[in-house]
Amino acid sequence: MRSDLFVRQVPSAVTSPELASPYARIKSLTIAAIAPDTLPLSEDTQRVLQAAGVGQADLRSWVSKAFERAVWAKTHLNSKLPEMWGSTISFESPHLSPIVNNNIAFATHDPICAERQALKQALETYPNETIKAITVINAQYDDPYLKTQASCHVCMETFYNLLAHNQGVTPETLLIYVAQNAQKKPELIAKPLKEIFPSLHRKLSPPSQASQVNLHLAPVEISKSAAMFMGSLDHDTVRQAMIDAKVSHQEAVNFKRSGRNGHYTGSTLVFLPQHQGKPVFVSASSLHPKQTTPLFADIAAASKAVSSEFESLKTPNHKPLPSLKMAAYYSEHTHELPRPLTLGQLYKLSGNPNLLIVTLEQGILKVRSLSEWQSVQYQKAHDIER
């Protein structure tokens, strides 16, 4: 692909005052200045490729195909989306040609991502084949505003579910994307799904046994990673968060707030505002109506936290809530907690890659960091810069 074909319309768009909003800035950009097949590979990516038996030429071919599709979509489709993405699905069988697709939307608030489009096509076309790699790239991949261009929380949820049910992907399936390195330059990253979801196969006790645990006396086990970010939060904080989550769970059961699947959950978010010496606990339950989109417990708690009921936690212009430190989950009906779908949303809310996650496992309250649940998050500048 000729790199001289791709230029920016507004070279100074990121810093231009009149393009201050993310939407205006992204809309003003066209296509990356150079084709991505020349991007460097991180040392970790080289290790991953060697272990997976994937040559660099193959990886760059997949990236180029995805980029070409993103460019085509940006120049040919009458889409409402300000960003155009391309995705390549590659298979274990070498005789199968990769499947390529792009994102699409008829309204900016309801997009279908490129990788989900491509995955659907791949699983329908080759239902019995194993997927080797999922590649995703933005037509504007060199925009410094885009820090980690991995898949969004909805796509991560899709990968997680396919992996959990052994449908098309395996723990060794690679996710290939672009991220900024320490020098703030884009490079190609490849990670197997088992590294992105390291806690997928944790051993949980049956949810029905949760009610038998005395949460006031339950032992607390904090991972080495989580211990670095506990700060003033202690074991009593962890226990109280889970107790409050259980109360919200019970309220959902009593009021039968799950007409869809009978999966009742409760969640507590713990905030530690700088101007307060003690944590603030905000709890809520899930809502699964039959006819509408479910509202998950942790997102319901987040919504409650920024309402007028918790005025001290509100921030101007929907900026991240840096005071969000912990999320606890309780259920007697499902062990699928937490979910990549909502972890991504909590990350955007907090801008905190070290958010602490509390679950009840084998009668023990386990505390892990967000990165131990999902090591990669889609990341823009406003997610981490305040």
C-alpha cells in the first residue's frame, strides 16, 4: 500500500483550540500518515509471536488487510461514525483466507465494531475452524489521543464469552492491536487471550454456597498486585463492601428484579474522596427486564454514585472519578462476575488501571487488581489524563 496516499487534513488538530472536543478532533482527521505494516514490534510481541509460531510477515499482512479495510470504509461508506476501524480474522488452517470487515453504524450511539462484524462472518463461514488471531486497527491509528487501541469493552465481552464456551477461539488466540510505547510512538502489540483474561479459569465455589458464608468474619486474601494499591483501605473495608453488595443482591431477589434469567447480583463501589478521611460505599443491584437491556449491578452503583444523592462524588464535564478505588461483587445465582463489559466501563469512569476487584471464592474474599482480571483496556487520553 502506498504510504504517500494517506495524509492528515488538519496536522495540528489535537492541539487546536477550536477542535477541543474529542468528536470534533477525530472527525477532522482523515487517515494515518503512513501504512502500519512498518510499525515496530514490542519485545513482548516478538516473544508472543515466536511462541505462537506466527511469522512477522503474517502479522504485518493481517494488519495491512485490516488497515486497507478501514481506509476503504472511511472513503466509501456514508457512516455516522467519526472513527473507522478494520479487523482481520485469521485461522489456524493455513489454507483458509483471512476474513476482513469494518465497523458500521447508522447512528453514532449504536455502532457495531469491526472485530465483531468480522467474528460473526468468520463463525458463520467456518463454524468448525479455530481462530488464530483477531487483528484490529484504526484508520487514524497514529493519532496521539489514542493510547491503547485494543478492542472496546463490548468486544472484550464477546471474546470472553466465546473463550468461556470454547466457540471459535482458544486461550492461545492472539489479539493484535496498536498502542503507544514509552516514547509515545505507535507500535504493534500481540497478546494471547489467556494473558488478557488471566482470571478466566479461577476456581469458584458454587454460587449457591455464598449464602452460607459469614461475611463479617470471612478471611480476606489480597494479591501482591492489589496490595500495592490498597492504601488506607483495609480488611474491614473489603468485608463491608461485600456485605453491602449482599444486601443489594437480596433486595433484587425480594423485588424480583430479574425477569430475564433469574441471575440476581449486587455490587458495591468504594470511593475514597481526597477531602474525606473515610471511604464512601455505594451499592446497587442488577436489573434484567424481559424486554429491555439489562442494567448490571456495578454500573447501576456507578450511576447512583454520580447522582444528586452523592453530591461529593460528582465531577464536572463527566470527567473520570479518580476516587473510585474498589468494586465488590456478590451473587447466589451466577459466578460470571465481574464482566469485561462492565470492567471497561468502570475503567473509563475511574481512569484507574489499579481498580481493586473483590469476589467471594471458596468462602474467601479475594482482592485483585483490575489488570489481573483484564490486562488490556481500550484507552484514550481523557481516560487517564486529568
